[in-house]
Amino acid sequence: MPELCIGVDVGGTYTKIGVVERSGRLRLERRLDSQAQQGPAAFVERVCSVIKAWTSQGVRPVGLGLGIAGDVDSRKGSVRLSPNLPGWAGFDFKRALGRRLRLPVAVENDANAAVFGAYVAQLKRKPRHVVGATLGTGLGGGLVIDGRLHRGATGSAGELGHTKVQPGGELCHCGDRGCLEAYAGGYGILRLARRLALAKPGQAKRLLSICGELDALEPVHLTLAAEAGDPVARQTWIKTGQMLAIGLENFVLIVNPDVVLILGGVSRAGRWILEPIRRHFARQPFRMPFSRARLALADNADAGCVGAALLALEPEARADRC
């Protein structure tokens, strides 16, 4: 019987709970409304109810991992800051879940969890050094160094989205300007697309026919329009890929990875976002690190849930029972 662990991927709107094998295979899953406004204690009760229903049916997990968007203190098992989860800062998830379920608990930033999940389930732990970028509404990142998730001194390592690519540039949701997220996070991409469509309406006809109106625009519409030959959609992806390439270039030079992995909903743009990055990497004069770094798209939409579970199977989590 394969060893099982529970993974919980917490978002501001939805939470996914899954039963995961050590290989990364997702055995069972359940999606809940996060209901963040009810607070973290009520959230823990709802998660525990799902897990206890599974254990009553014979599921025997050996640990639980929780991935949360925001600034996470993985050692203490709490959230320091999460804009999408107001009132959750400081809550001790490790203690609350560990005591209720009598399991070792790992609490991690959601981007770190997703990168680690893809590293194990898709890359099979074969490359030793991986830079991951999670492209969704925002832009997160994660680093695997020497086969282990790298958290840094405060758990903040890998914050790719808040590296600066344009000093004094576009406004980021963090309040600063010029962050990569402001250009390659979902809201930054849509901001650029709307701006281009308004400036060149004659070149955005296919895009508008797909999304209906600019206020309803989503990244998937840009991908469909680009495939249909829409100039504005294609220009949006080119500019997005160019800015993402600048941020990734810095991480390639610092980390010297085997693989640069792109994850998240926006990554479904596929070649439209990868080609500008490939072209940018090919132009770099310091050839060795860029010839080594293989670009790849994650193929697992459950990477966050899977990664959270797998982190609870790592030695440091299992040695730290609550």
C-alpha cells in the first residue's frame, strides 16, 4: 500500500484538498469554498471534517501539507501576510491541524508548494536545480536547489514576481512599481492587452469577437485570439514573454538551474509565452548557464495540492510532530 499524505492548496476563493501518494499521484480530491471571511479556525474545522470523512473510509495519511498564498513562516506554521486572506495572519495552522488530526504538518507558500509538486510528479526529482515561475493572477516563484526546496533565511526565497524589471514602471499589487508581476502576472497581462486594444481597435477584432468586451477579457481569450492570428493578442504575449524573460534571466544567472519550469493558469498560453523567452535566452552572451537551462511547462493543474502533500513527507516535516 503506497504511503499517503494530505495536501491542502488554499486560495482566496477556493481550496483544494487531496490525498496524494509519495509518487505525486493524486488519489482523491475535494474542492471547498475557502470562506476566508469566517476566519482560520472555522476553515481548519471544515478541512478536518473532510479529512476525517476520508479516514473513516480507510484512508490512513502519514502527514498533511498546507500551501497558502502570501508571506508564510514555514517554521512556525503561520501566515505573516496574505492580502487574499484578511485576518489569517499569525494563526498557528501547524498546531491547530496537528492537534486535531495527530499528524505532522507542513505549512508553505503556495508557489513553493506548486514548484515542488511539479518537481516530484513531473520531473521525477531528476534535475538537481530548478527555477519555477507560477503564472496566475499574480506571479510567484520557487527554487529547488540540490534536490530540496530552498526557502532562504526567512522563507522568502524565490520571490520572482517582485524582482524589478522596470524601475518606476507599472504599479504592482504589492504597492511598488516595476515588479515583474505587474507585467507577467494575470492582471498585468490584461492591463497591457486592454491598453493595446484601445490604442489599435482595428487590430483587435478577433480578440473582441472572442471575449465580447474588454471588461470580460481573460488570458485564455488572448491565447485563443493569438491562435486565430489577432495582432493585439500576439503582441501582448510577445511583450509579456519579453518581460518574463528578463526576470528569469536574472534567476538563471544566480541559480544556474537545469530546468526553468513555468506553471499556473497563464502558462496554458504555451508557445506564445515560451518563444519570446527562448529568443531572449539565445541572445545572452554568457552562454553556458542558458544552454544548460531547459524551458518546460508544468502539465499538472494539481501541482499546488500535490506539492503541499509531498512537503509533509520530507524528513524535516516528519521529524516535527505537533
